[in-house]
Amino acid sequence: MNKRALICGVSGQDGAFLANLLLSKGYQVFGTSRDAQGCVFSNLEKLGIKDKLSFLSMMPEDFRSVLVAFRESQPDEIYFLAGQSSVGLSFEQPAETIQSITMGTLNVLEASRMQEKSPKMYFAGSSESFGDTGGKPANEDTPVHPKSPYAVGKASARWLVDNYRDAYGMFACTGILFNHESFLRPERFVTQKIVSAAIRIAKGSKEKLELGRLDISRDWGWAPEYVEAMWLMLQQDEAEDFVIATGETSPLERFVAEAFDYFGLNWKDHVKLNEAFMRPTDLLVSVGDATKAYEKLGWKAKAKMSDVVRLMVSAH
């Protein structure tokens, strides 16, 4: 029989790419949204797979809702990608962010524990949990020091996963993913904001692209590669946490420059700095060490920052 997978948060970038990957491997895929009947699932439509999934309404913060989703899907694997996903927005909606991530994870873990045969579980952790590592690449043993409500939620949920794995022998793991982008990102993410603005300006728009700090550096990868790492984690004999990253970091200014260079434009003619886009706290440098993923999963990032820019621009 085909494996059954439940993707919580299937409407987002990672959920859509993961669903596409699992379908290609013969899985029966169930996807959740807070309102499955009212959700457009535009990312799944862009990938041409919307009609190949079964959809369930699920509120991660509501334990009964999670139990119903489990009963209806009977998953062999569950991927918890749901929850408020924007670092910037988490400063405006801290309670909702932490509740959706941490309580959602706890409910999924508890529902899994109650099943006769608990499914293998993947939790979408975040590099943001590490905070400022002084420019040193972070690995699975790097201490956490979260600098945003989003990061606090992700760090807390990771420890819940770790606790349930140790206490109940469950197959539950965390993928600690560094920044990964694609053409499915909404414009509230700075990478898509940059790419979309560069395209409009290249077509004749007279607008100015307004950004906050340009000196921050991030480890940017290509999202379709990162969801493959998620799947690989659940194919192992034992559950372990893995950092997923390219191992290279680049300043945001360089990302901007490459996006405008694609069209033969000088970014300095089209970008305006605006303090309104500054966050209360922000990491100066973020970079990951994915050595363990390569050694145990055979996974290594192929696309680096320049490739990501080119792939995002060419997809429009």
C-alpha cells in the first residue's frame, strides 16, 4: 500500500513543494488548512497538483481538531509546517505566533502519542532560534538564543519534539532550516519583495524599492531542495535533528544587487532605505553547517544565493 502523509500547512511554500515531492514518490497526500473549504491553495495550483491532494480543515491550537485530522488521514508520516511564518510579523503578533507554533506542535505530538501506531513526525524548526552566533556556522549542537517571538516559538517547539522523542520513544525530529526561497514566496518576505520590485522597475515602473538594513547576511538556499531533506529525515531508522543550509552567507545588499543586475540595472538608482522596515532586533549574520545532513542523509545544497536569485527572477 502507498504511504499516507499529512502535511500541516500545505498551502505555504514548503508545504506545496513537499506535497509535489511526495506525490512523485507515490504517497497519498493529505493537506491541512485552517479552512480547507475557503482556502484557494494558489501555490498548489501553480505547481499543478491541487486536484491530486485530499484537504482537511485543522486548527493546530485546537487539540480536538488535530485528533479529527489524524483520524481522517491515518498518516504514516506527518509534517508540521503550520504556524505564523514571518519573523517581522511576529513582533506585531507575538501571542498568535508563539501559540500557533508551540501549542500546534504540542498538540500534534500528543495526538501522535495517542495513536495505536504513532506516525513519524517532522517539525519545521528554524535557524532563527540560534540568534547571533558571532558569524560562526551553527550546527545541531549550537546553543539557542532566540531574538524574536517567532524564534522563541520555534525554539520552544524544538525542545518539545526532543522531549517527546526521549520520553516516549517516538520518531519525532526537527529540521533546523536556514533561509530557503522560491517563486512561491509571498511579498511579505524580503527576497520576493526585492525580486518583484526589480521586475516591475525593469518593465518601466518608477517606484522606489524601500528596504531596512542591507548589511544583514543570510544563508540562502532553494526551497525545493530543502523539502527533500525533510523527507529524507523521516526515512532514517532513528529520529535525529538536522541543520539544513548551504554553508555560505551573503549580505542582503548583494542579493539586491544581483536581482537588479539580472536586468542590467544599478540597484542604487532604485532602492531607498526606510527605518520603518527595521526590526526591534535582527541577526547580523546567519550561516549554517549542514555537515551532519551530508554525512547521514546524503543531502547537500546545490543552489547557492546567486542561483536562488536567478531561479526566482526567471520563474516570473
